[in-house]
Amino acid sequence: MPRWKFVTNHALVLCLIAQHPRITAREASMTIGITERTTRGIINELEADGYVTKKREGRRIKYRLNPNLPLRAEMQQDNDVGSLLEVLGWKRRRKQTIKEMAGQLTQ
């Protein structure tokens, strides 16, 4: 009998994608301990709802996530998925300011 966990498989897959954008479904499934088919289904659901996008790079896929979307639980919708991922160890990229972008253009 599998032991219970605090974080859903969807959150674990999303966390792996956030930390390793070029991870394969097979690698993710082995890390989490679920089937590759289940992992692919989760990735497809995350993509359908806009949490991740896929871009093919040669024979591999690179994932990109949208950390600004709200969590799906009704009582958590005022929190974004990026905040959850930060708790799980993900480092949010800092957005560049317009001043910083202008400085790069003049260099």
C-alpha cells in the first residue's frame, strides 16, 4: 500500500518541470514513482490549462511554466502557482525593469 503524501502528483510533476525544463516524462515518472503514462497525462492536463507550454528542441522538449496562474483549489485561488513552487524549492526568475532593459540596449 503506497504511503500518502502532502503534495499531489500534479504539483510534483510541475515542480520537476520548473526545476528541470528539459526533463523527460520517463525521468519525471521514475523520480516521482508513478507510471510514464500517468506523467504524460498530467503534463497534458497542465498544458491544456496553461500552466506549462512545450517547445520542441531537436528530439527533446523544453517546458516553460506560467507561474502567475492561480492555484486550482477554490480556497487557494488568490495564490499563484509560482508561490507554491517557491515553497517546494523553485527559484523564481526576477523580472527585469524597463531601466535594466534600456541599460542592456545601450551596451
